Amino acid sequence: MDARLHSRHLSPMSTLNLEDVELQDAAQAARAAAVRADADAERQSNPSIRAMFDSESRRYRELAAKFERARMSRPR
């Protein structure tokens, strides 16, 4: 596909402007999802499936850390 045609259909995402409490809630939800993914991984005997859940858990922990850093870096 021609890049010029394709780029016309892409619009930049607007920046999220979340309040501290929203960032805290998002971090808490991501941590809870990481715990669930860890539990799911422990129940798996297939190494490939276990790795999938481990990867999911890591991504949720990283996301929680990003939300926390964003919350802590805001001017008070």
C-alpha cells in the first residue's frame, strides 16, 4: 500500500491527562492483573503456556510501574 495513502488514515493519539487518583487506580489494577497472571502461570504444566502468562505478568508489572512513575513525577 502506498505510504501516503496509509498515513492519511492514521491520526495521532491525544495525550491522556489522568489525575493522581486515576493513575493510582490504574497502577493497582495492573498489579492485580499481574498477580492473576502469576497464578495462572503456576497452574500450567505446559512450558509454552506458562511462558505466555509469565510474559503477561511482566507486562502488567511494567505498566503498573509506569503509572506509578507518572504519578510520582507530577508537580505537587
